[in-house]
Amino acid sequence: MLIVRDDQIEAFEEKLFAAMQQRVERAIAQTFPEFREATPERQTKEPPLEGHGQPPLKSIVERGIESAVRFDIQDGPDIAAFIALGLALRLAPVGEAGTWISDYLNRAGSEGQTKLSMVESQVQALAADDQAFSVIAQRVAQARDAAAP
């Protein structure tokens, strides 16, 4: 019989979380090269977000994971898609046309994954007629694919 102690389970969960976070960080870095930490060989030509400079990628992902969990989004590729959605909305603002996204995500009675799927589906539909939504849809799909195990 195998006996697993609580501290062993906790250590295993921490390792799994760290691996998922690294996978999401890589996916976001691939999808949004403009958010990578600037180094002499990798300077961004994109304007900083809201004029305050760009936060390090690790910080973006950490805050994104915290937000995703609040919306009951917990799978690695879903978290990457959620973070990509937020970042893409900053880079390709859709103004009033995107106010429904928050309503979908805050909708009661649905699982986080379901809410996110509904948003992604709607963004895909809008992408045919709106270039900003097209860019958003592409980035979300790219992040989701890059974070898949």
C-alpha cells in the first residue's frame, strides 16, 4: 500500500502549478512578443501600455492567473486564452463594441470555461466584420494553442 502525506501532495501540486505557469508564460511570450522584457537584443517598438511602461511578462501572467481563477478558469490553455484576451483588448481596443465581454465573464450560473468559450465564439463571429476582433481572435487562438500540453 502506498501512503502519501499531505506535504507530499502539496509539493506535487506546487510543481504542477509551476509547470502550468511556465507553459502559460511561454505561450504569452510567443503570442505577445511586445510584452517580453526588453533586452538590448529584443527591444520592442510597441508603445507601452497606458503610458506607464510594460510590466514584466511574469507579472502579467501572475496577475492574469489570479484574475482567471476568480472567474473559475483553471486549465492552462484556458488561462492563456483568458490572458491573451485581456492583452489583445488593450492592443486592439474595440471600445463600446467589446463591453459585452465583461458581462459574459461576470455571468452567474456558468462555469468559467463555458463563459470563456462563449466569449471566444462571439469574438470569432465578430472577427469576420471587424479587424480589431480579428486580431483579438488570432491572438487568443495562438495563446491557447501554444499553452496546450
